[in-house]
Amino acid sequence: MMRKRNSLRQELPLIIWLVIVWGALWSDFSVGNLLFGALIAVGITQLLYLPPVELGGRFNVLHGAGLTLNFLYQVVAGSIEVAYLALAKGPRLQNSVVAVRLRSSSDLVVTATGHIISLIPGSLVVEVDRSTSTLYLHCINVVSEDGADAMRATVRRIESRLIKTMGSKQELELIRNEPDQHPARSGEEGAS
């Protein structure tokens, strides 16, 4: 199978990231170590098959700052909620698995959405259906369909913020033209 070659512009963010990880792993950011890391990164990107990550070609700093602040707020609020639930309900706490179909089919947006959700205490991505861009989340203290709908809305708001920050122009248009309403339930499973 012949793989489509990525341009240096497409590979450069990955190479830079791999060099930073290399330096962090060795706790050595000397010039020699980073140059050796760069050689390894170039070798990895050229020799091993890595599916290309399609970048949207845009990054909005203001939306990125808003996404970051919202994420930090949700981490703090989620931590407080989980601590309270652990003390108040303990082992009697009920959990659910909630399916959320995302609007984007971009691997980058789907992955970033899943990572952000997993980093917020109280929810964890247990499976991703790449063919339908559906995330399956294990959610703490979600016991009703209303709770599942609230979780879906939270995930879709995070996806929307990601698209506004770094999504493609087509995804951005989709978000801008979408009516402000609850996500459709077609193909989504509720709390179980």
C-alpha cells in the first residue's frame, strides 16, 4: 500500500512535539540531545506508517484561550463534585454509559474532545466509534435521561469550542449554521 507523503509543513508540528517529548523523557534539553531527538523524530515520521493528521489550517487564539479557561473551570468544578459525591454517597453512587455522536469527523477534533472529557473528573471515554464519530463515556452520577442529555450537551459544547479554535472552515460553518438546541438522539444511546 502506497502512503501519501506529507509535506514538511504537515510533519513539522509532529516532529517538534516528538523532540520535546524526547527531551522531557531524558530530562535533558541540551542542544546535542535535542538534535539527536530530531534525527529520531525524522526517522520515525519517514520510516513508520503514521496516518496523516488533517489540520484545519487555522488556529484562533481567542477561542483557544476561552477553551483553556473553560477546561480549567470544569476540572476544578468536577474535582469538587467528585470529592463531594465520594464523601456523601460513597459506594451507593450510580454511574452510566452515555453515547455522544460528534458533529466532526476529523480525527484531531474527535481525539482532542475525548481527551478533554477524560481529563475532567467524573467522566471517562471508554470507547470511540471512529466510523460514526461517537464517544462512549462512563459518567459518574448520571442516573436519568436528563442527566445523559446534559452530559451530551457538555461534550458538544467542548467540541464546538475546539472547532472554533482549530477546526476546518467547513466544520466552523456547520457550527455557525446549527440551530441552538439539544443534540438529536438518533443513533445515540441514553443512560444505561
